[in-house]
Amino acid sequence: MPKNSKEKALAEVRRAQSSFERTQSRLGQDSEARRTSFERARKAGATLREIGEAAGLHWSSVAEALRKR
């Protein structure tokens, strides 16, 4: 029996939410890995400007990422 439009829409909502949650989880992991790499570079003596240049970011974006926990 074919699904009606409401059932199809709700199935789409479930798929979209599931995809969103997977993406959010991955984003959190990637953000942590990026911040950790920034911290390592700082400990190795790199300036915020140097890290920003390597990452293609403004130095203030690097500083902001380092402040977040």
C-alpha cells in the first residue's frame, strides 16, 4: 500500500533529522581537532597570525577558536 503524503513527509523529517544529528556530531569532532591543532602550533611557537595564514583564517578567528571550550 503506498504511503500517503503525510507519512512520506514525516519519513522525510526523520531522515533529515538523523542526517542533521550525524553532521552535528562530525562538526563537533572536527572543531575539536582544529582547536587542538591550533593549540599544538601555539605551543610550538607559532603566532596567531602564522596559524591563521596556514589555515586561511584571520588571526582573530584563530584566537576565538582557541578561547572556545
